[in-house]
Amino acid sequence: MNRIYMDHAASTPVHPLVAEEMLRIMTGTYGNASSVHAFGRDAKRIASSSREKIAAAINARPADLVFTSGGTESDNTALFGAALARAEQGRHLLVSRIEHHAVLHAAERLEQQGFEVEYIPVDVRGRVDVQWIREHARPDTTLISVMFANNEVGTVQPVREIGAFARECGIWFHTDAVQALGSLPIDCADLNADLISFSAHKINGPQGIGALYVAPHVKLPALLYGGNQERKRRAGTENLAGMAGFAKAAELAVSGLEERHKEALRLRGLFLNGLEQSIGEDAFVLNGDPEHTLAHIANISFPAVGTETMLMNLDMEGIAAASGSACTSGSLETSHVLRAMNLSEKVLHSAIRFSFGLGNTSEEIETVVKKIETITNRMRNKN
């Protein structure tokens, strides 16, 4: 059976050039970047070069990047760090309801520690209202956290506008750009954001490596202790191969951004048009914002087929898709994102996220459409 991977929003295959670069580092450089001998200096150069390349890809200063173990740590560092750093100025935070659980669970923990978290609602398309944020910001609000683009439905948020408002008020603004990197142009100097989260494995880089952009004026307390790495902001021996792989992936993603976007749009269009022709436009619902969206994500509900049934049948056909965030799809919990969008129960309990990327072909899209048609017709006949 030829397997088809349509879950790139969860994790992407490592680009061959990235793997080649990582292997070169793993087999040739094994010194500790904190050591003063030649082996350590070689390692230090790799870490510095990787930081410079990633910074160039997102228009940031190398000194403003803190390497982490991935998006979850970047989000946690941003929320806990900002809350602790500004606790004397206020303990009120604004966090959108559709954030990744790395943000939401961190916010819940902060609530347990005495912080007040107010959750920003979204409309039926999954987009926040900047005016709502303006009306609910208070003198003791110290942080606003709204993701750049949602990982489940692809909705892109008005982050520049939110950031501009936050800056006017002296509120720090954090945006989770994990899903946006490689799909949308990202300019740290232009976003009005104080903290931005990134992860390599969403852009055909390795798993287990990420970064947090920290604006020059932001001073975060360290959450990990034991060494002076990352300018004393995150202790721990550097993941050299991961850093180099992340840097290569970032270079490839940014240099090929336009081509990548066009290909994602083409595959998405082929997929949606194929569904219209095969099962009819009344048999499925496209969730999210049709205008402000990531091209590589299509969150679709099939009201005649439940989420679990569709996923199980697709998996039996060798097709990988998801019910939502990769961190919760294994449990088949109802999506907190779709629930926040106030969708109907039928739409809510039949949603599947398909996401496209490196390696997907037109032939694969056509195969998936045919399998969905077969599954849908079979379930219709049963009912």
C-alpha cells in the first residue's frame, strides 16, 4: 500500500538538504560550544552561524533569538517569562481562545498562580476582533498572546494591528508563529511583537528544535538554570545538529516562499474542487476564514461521517490526516478551536484537518478525493 501523508501541519518530512547538513554536523563536530579549546570553538561557530541564518530569514538580530526545544518551550518561555517579568506592573493577561495548548495550558497554570487571564473570543471563521482587545485591555494588562495563524483551521490573525495597539499601551505582545513560518512572510522588525515563537519541524526541519524571538527591550527571567548559554536566558548544551538543520530549513523556506505558497494553493484548490465534483458541495463544510488563511491547511467537516469514522477509514487506506492539533488529535478530543468558533455540533464532530506540503502530488490528491467519496457514500448508504 502506498501511504499518503496529508498532515504537514502536525510535522513535516525533513528536507534532504537539511538532513545532509545535520549529518555533516553530527559526524564532524562533537565539541561543546562552551569549551574553550578548538573543538569547542568549532561548535560555537556552528551555533553562531545557525543563529545568524535564522535571524536573517525573519529579519531579526541574532542576539534576539533564544534557541529552545521547540514551539512548546518557546510558548511556555514567552508566557511564564513575560508574566513573571512584569508581575509588579500587573497580573492581567489577554489570551485568545484558539491558541495552541502550549499557550492555553501555560495560561491556566498562571491562573493557578494568581494571575488573571481573560480569553479573547473569535468569530465563526476563527478570527479575533481587535476592537474587543482594545475594549478589554486594562492598565494592569501586561501581555497579549494571539497566534499569527491557527494550526487547525489556518485562519491568519491581524497580528500587526494587535501589536501596534499593544505597543501604544505599553503591553507586551506575544505571537505564536510556529504554523506561519514558511507559509507567510515574517519580519520581526515589522510585526510590533515583543515575543515570537518558532519551530523547525513545521518547515521541513528537524523535530526538537525551535526558537523564541525576544525584542531587545524585553528582559525575560531564565526558566532553566545550570549554564550561561543563550546569553543566560536558557541553560543547556546547544543542539548543534538541530540548530544547523533549523537554519538550513529556514533558508530554504524563505527563499522558496512564493513557490511554496503557489504549490500549496494549487493542491488545496485541486482538493476542494475534487470534493465538489465527487461528493457535492453540500456534503462538506470548509472551516476557517476563506480570505485570511494559510494555503496549506484545509479543515473540512463531513456532516454525514463522524471525525473518528473518517480518520479510521482514511488510515486504513494509508492516508494520514488529523482531527486537530497534533498534541491532541491522538485522543480525538473535540477541537477547542472549532468549539470557540461556535460551529454546529454536526460540523464540530465531523471535522478533519488536511494539510499539504513537500512530497504531495496531484495524483495523491486525486486518490484521497476518491477514497473520501467511497467512504462518504458507504456511510450514506448505511444511514
